[in-house]
Amino acid sequence: MVRCEIAFQRGVVKPLECYKMGWALIKQSYWVYLGITVMGVLIASWVPFGILMGPMFCGIYYCFLQGIAAKPVEFSSLFRGFDHVVQSILSSLIGI
């Protein structure tokens, strides 16, 4: 029998530091991010079977990644998720 020992490291992830870093990333454009998220979820919920859930969440994540890359975040970027519509619809239907 092979014995595998796993070494746990305590205190590696610091939740408060993660929240502080996340807030620092979005505080400049908080209302834009909030609007993008609310509108994306509303649009995704209007269509039955969650068909638009994948593309809208891809668009929301695209906006957040733009902010992380220090690029300007625009509301129209929400619809960039439709560039990957087939992959996102398939993944959202499999995830249901």
C-alpha cells in the first residue's frame, strides 16, 4: 500500500486581502460594473431555458477582464460574449 502524505499550508489565502484587491480593481468604475452585471443577468433571464445565460456571462467576465488589464470598460463590451455564442451556449446547457 502506497501512503501519500499531503502537506497543508495554513494562512496561504488571505480573504481580506483578496477583497481589498478586488475592490481596488472595480472602485474606479463601480457603477459601470454594477450596470453591466444587472443588465447581463436581466437579459439572460428573459430568454427561456437559459439560452442566453452563457453569452451574457461571457460578456460580463469579458468586462471584468478588461478592467483587470487596465483597459477602459464600456457598457457595449457586455455583448462581446456573443463572439463565442456556440461555445458559451453549449457550456451553459451542459452546466444546467
